[in-house]
Amino acid sequence: MRYAYFADDIRSIESRAQAELPQGTLMQRAATGVATLAIRLLQQGVGHVFGAKVVLLVGSGDNGGDALYAGALLAERGANVTALLIGREAHVGGLAACRDAQVFITGTPSEIDFEEIDLVIDGILGIGGSGGLRPDAAQVVSLLSKDSLVLSVDLPSGIDSDSGQTQGAHVSADITAVCGVLKPAHLVDPGASASGVCELIDLGIDFSKTSSKIEVWQSSDVQTSLPKLGHGSDKYRRGVLGVVAGSSQYPGAGALVCGGALATGIGMLRYLGKASETVIGEHPEVVRAQGRVQAWVVGPGLIDVIDDEYIAMAIESVEPLIVDAGALRVLPKERPNTLITPHAGELAALLEVDRVDVEKRSLHFAKIAADVFGVNVLLKGSTTLIVSPTGRIAANPTGTSRLATAGSGDVLAGVIGALAASGLDLFSAAAAGAWLHGLAGRVMPGSGASDIAGAISTAINKVMAG
């Protein structure tokens, strides 16, 4: 398991660590990591470090200090380094190191030909920055050449560390040198997209005792969570899933839910929707009868949900309940053992807010929904987020734009339902299901939702093979 941490906790832990170390140790570790990464990028992109043209965008905080010390190390390797100071002050020690290394220092952007720069190191703002870049910094960033490689120190300047959102101009990095630990901005859009490829720099600090963090599941975590079949396994031990999905308008939704669940390894499917001909035509093993179930998926492809007796049956049951699409309109508050799986538009409707706001502040609104409705929330999007009503949070790392196709969410609901029916708690089922769904999107041979469902078993086999 990997984790992302919030700014206040990071500052507190780093402060305690710094008190036990010689002054400036953490900054030197960070700067060395940034310089090492910059050297690799220059060698790969330009072919050499000696003579390469590097610009440091230097703010007044510690990120600016990191950039200055890294720039001094690059200059000592023969790079042609310019430090552009943005703001009223800069780190004193970092400036001294740059002067000793013959770095050209200026506060005037017009003295730099940005079209000739090989590498830009962004050290304007760190985890304390908020509200986007100030006008002077935004003006400098607007001058950057589209061909220049941008390396951000810790996170792209102008992105809020705890939410990934921005309220104005910001840096878009090709690569981010993440100092110490991941931040939510590295996982949640628009921050995740702005961060580019994230490379972790180890500062030698133990963050493990911090309880407030975002989980980033790895393949080994998914492998551990998946049900293991033994000689005594039967269809009930493998799980029985009840599905209320699909309609005359959207018959394929029911088939896709069932396809996702079957590919995940469910023992039995009881289909109680209104598209039986389509569902059973594609999946003849599906049972069209009421009976014992161990979890429910309701909502995909449904239009008339208010008086649906099977939805009411599922809501009134005690089994784990996954609520998607149409059934979100009849979502009861505080139903135990419930997961909702909306996209941004559906969550906006539930919370009576603007969809654009949800897309800009996805983690914020997912947490609000979990609190208001007292349920687990899986918010689908460029970064899929899972939030529990107790405050547990996960961000899925396997997402891909290939999943942006009609019916993709129906498959996901089926995968999660199968895992919940097999005995996983809903939060774990959602995290593992989203992970597998993302991997399936990456390995599927086609481009439609049926291809995603077909690739789920391939994704599981890859995980189980280690």
C-alpha cells in the first residue's frame, strides 16, 4: 500500500524530523534528489548535462530553496543555469550556493530567452500555496516554451496540495520530484494531470504513524483482497449477487453488470431486472428468480425506479448494496453497508451543486456525500475516489481514458458487486474493483464496455500471477 498525506500532517512530521537533524538536512536531501532527476532528464532529452540550458523558477519558500540548491549542483556539473527570482525574497543559503556555482541570478524575465531553455525547474510554490499563481508568477509561466521540459519540485506551483484543485493559473509539469511522500494533488485531478510523471525522493522520514491519509492500492493489496477458492468452495461460498439493472431503453446495462460480475468469478447471479431477454441471451448462466443473495447491485440502465419492488427489496435487505445511476434517486440516508457509485453529474444532482464544481473539487464533494448520506462513495472520473463515512479514503491509480466509454460504469458495478458478494467489505470491494477495472481498460484489445468486461479475468490473472 502506498499513501498520500495532507499538508498539515506533512509540515508537523517534517518539523519534528528537522529538529533532530542538522539544520538544512531535509532541504539538501530534496535538492540532491531534484538535481539527480534533472541530470537524468537532461541526459535522456538533450544528450548531455554540460552546456544544457536550465532555468530555475524560484519562489520565496522552501521549494525555491530546493530549486536553488539543485541548480547549484547542476551548475557544478557544467550546466548553464539561470535562477529567476519570483517574489520579494529567496532562500539565503540557496542563493549563496548558486553564486558560488556561478549561476546567473536575475529578477527580470526579459533577460531570459525561454525558447532556448532545455529544462525548467519549478520551485515557485510548495504545499503551502493556495489560490493559484500570483500575477507576476503567472506571467512568467506564460512565457515558457511548449518545447521546454518542466520539472516541478514537490508539486506543480498553483495546485492546492490537499485537494488537487486550482483557483487560477498553475504550472503543468512533465515530471514532478515528489519530496518525501505523495500528496493528494498528485492523485486527484486537475492536480494529477498537472503533475505529469511523479518520481519520489526519499527524505528519510517515517510518515507511517499518520492516520489521516489517502490509500493508493497496489497490485499486492488487490491480490491479498481477492477471494481464494478451496476444494470446498461452492456457488454460495463464491458469492451470489442480486442484480436489478437494465430496461427496455437500456437493456445492455443489465448485461454489462452481469458480464463484469461473471468475469470476476461470482458463484451465481440472480437477475431481477426488466431486460431478461438481453441478459440471459448473453449470459445463459444467469438465474431469473428470487432467492438468497449476498450482495445487490441496483440502478444501472434503470428509468422507472420509484415503485420498483426489487429495488425496494434490495434497500430493505441487510446485504451489501451497490447503488448506481437511476437508483441514486431513491437513495436512503444512513443505510448501513451501502456504496454509491456516481459520476460527477450524478453526485452534483444528489448534493444540489454545480457539476463543474464537483469536477474541480472531486475529493471535497465525495467527502461531503459520504458524510451527508452516511454511505461509502465511489466517485467515478479521471481519478476514481473511494470515501467511507468514517473518513477512510482511497484514490485508484490504474485509471485510463480508455475507460471513458458508454457502459464502463455498469461493468464496474458488477465487479464490485461480485467482490462484495464474496465477502469483501464494501470499501475494499470498491478499491479492488476500481483497480481491476482500470487494469482491464489498459489491457483490453477493443474499446467498448464489453471489451472491459472481457478483460476483467485477464486483469485478475495478472494480479494473481504477481
